[in-house]
Amino acid sequence: MSDNERSARSATAPPSVSSPLTPFAYSAADEEKRQGVRRMKATATGLLLLVAVIYVLATWAENAGIDGWPAYVAAAAEAGMVGALADWFAVTALFKRPMGLPIPHTAIIPTKKDQLGTTLGSFVGENFLSSDVVRTRLRAIGIGRRVGAWLSEPDHADRVTEELSTALRGALTVLRDSDVQAVVGEAITRRADAAEIAPGIGQALDKVVADGAHRRAVDLICSRAHDWLVLHGDSVMDAVQGGAPGWTPRFVDKKVGDRVYKELLRFITEMRDMPGHPARGAIDRFLRDFAADLRSDTDTRAKVERLKSEILGRGEVQDVIASAWAAVRTMIISAAEDEQSELRLRVRASLLSLGSRLATDGRLQGKLEGWLEDAAVYVVTTYRSEITSLISDTVAGWDAEQTSRKIEAHIGRDLQFIRINGTVVGALAGLLIYTVSHVVSG
């Protein structure tokens, strides 16, 4: 089978299922480049044949008795042939054994492929993945200033805002509500169980009482209680009469009920209308004492903790906690989709502000670049062996013959110029050497 047929079969054959590295296989595009290599090979070989013909003709002219230029031309042509053959051998030895002969240190790429991969990985690790190189390169780029200048443009801020919104919507869409609800419910419950709430409630209550913020609540309760008593006086009197002994006369029960109702209504009315009512002061003292017990009384704190556990353990409370995620998710998605939502407007404004600061604030630029440098250095120093082994393992997985053919297709055309240059330089060097030798000896 000819080289062309093998190349065509390699280019059209389906990728091997067993090889995970088939993207490096010899392809039709590589075959096109190989055609250019063949043309350059023909050119370099043609030049070799040309100098060989020139050598034959010059030698014939010299043997025919023609003095002068034939000797110089023959010397130049002879040296040109030597240079061309030497460079042909050197270029060919990279990819295969010249003329199939088992000459040592030939077919370097196919036979030394794994070693070259290991060397390449080590070279990359030592010269590109060192902390000093990474820091120097990142510092020279000036990422902070460039990012700031780019981000301060309104169009760019709009683009980033849109991309962030799309990413946020995608993430929220992918997440399963049941999983998130379970995580949120568990997190809230665990945090509530781990933290004792009584001292915090006590401090908050003490501050509320000290500021008098509870008085509005007392006013509201008194007002609502007064209105309720006015509308439901019969209910109060019926309740009093219903609790009276059976042996008392009915008119006495009614009298007592009417009296209780009027006193209760008077008491509530006075509490509503008199800020300095003794009952209000009693409520203040009770709340202050209760706040102190919440902070320092062991029994009170234990009771509050038990009550907290009981409330959190109820199914209704867990359902409310879990369902909070659905409401939050809907709200966030709606805000992310609306270009005029407060969320997107604030994100856009924040990006523009950040971009302006980064573009002008050297201290902020240095801080951002320092974070990026530290992150990049951490990655390259922590995972350097994995990165370099990726290179060496990838090269080791390549097929030796296809690797050689692929590399030759990509760089072989330039390598043929070495043969051409070797022919020309060899000829010039041979002419110079012959000329100097002839001048010195003559």
C-alpha cells in the first residue's frame, strides 16, 4: 500500500473506540499540509540533483582540460551535495530511519515520544508553572487596571449583568426545590438548635422596654380590648352569670355580671387613656423582670429552650421554613428576568462603580491583583505535578506513527528549507574553502 493510500485511510477511517486520545489522530487537514511538505521535499531533492549534475559537468569540463572555473564550480557543487545529504539525513532522522537502516539515534520522534513528553512536561513545569514566573507575568499584565477600564463602560456592565442574570436563572432552574428546601430547613433548624435564644431575647426585650417601644403595643391591646368589650358586653355578663352558683337568685347573678362588666370596662378605658396608669407600670416591671430572667435565670432559659424545640419540631413550622425557598426562588428569578428590577439595576450600578474604582484606584488594583496572583500561584504550585503529568500522559497515549506523521505535516515544510539552505550554504562554504586553499597553495 502506498503512502497516499495509507494517508487516505487514516484520514477517513473512524476513530478507534478504545483510544481516548483520537482527537490527535492523523486527519484530512493534516494530509493537505502533507501535500505541501511533499512539494518542498521535491524542491529540496531537485536542488540536490541540480548540484549533482553541475558537479558532473564541472568535473567533466575539468578533466577535458578546461582550466579555471570548472574546478571552482566542482568544489562548490561537491560541498553543496555533502551539505544537502547531511541535512537530508538530519531531517529524515527526526521522523524515521533513513533508507530503513537501523542507525542509532534516528527515528527520534517515534522512538523517543514518551521521553519527549516527559521532558516537555518538566520544561513547562519548571519554566511556566513556577510561582515567580506566574507572579511576574500577571503583574506585567495589569489585570486590575484593564478589568476596571473594561468594566467601567456601560455596555460592558450591561453585558456582565445580563450574563450574571442568565447564570443565576440557570442555576436556580437546575436546582431541585425539594433538595434545596431540605437543605434550607435543616440548616435553619440546626442553627436554631445550636444557638440559645433566651439571652438574646432578654437583651432585646430589655432594650424595647427601656426605649418605651412596647407602649404602642400596650395602647393597641387596650384599644382593641375596649372596643371588644363595648361590642360584646352581653358575652361578658353571660360568662359571669354562667359561673355563678346555682343557688343564687338570677337577678343577683345579673347584677354581679353587670357590675363586673362595668368595672372591667372602666379599668380598660383608664388603661387606654392614662399613660401613667398603675397597670401600665406593672406591665413595665413585669417585662423588665422577665428580660432579666431570660438573661440570667436558669429555669426560665431552660423553659424557653424547650419551647423553642417544641415549636421547631412541629410539622407546620418545618413546612413554613421549607416553603420559604420557593418564595425566595420565584422572587429572585423574577428579578433576574426583569431588566428594570431593583436587583439588576443595583448589580449594574455596583459593576460600574467597581470598574471606575479599579481603573483609578491603585490600592484596589494591587489588592485584586494580589488575590489573583495568590490564587494562580496556589493552583500551579499545588497541582503542578498533575498539570505536567497531563502533558506527559497525553503524549504517551499518542500513536507513535501518527504522531510522527502529524508533526511532520505541520513542521516538515519548514524543515525542508534546512535541506535547501544546507545545499546553498554547503556550496558557498566549499567554494570559499577551495578558493582559500588554491590561493594559499598557489
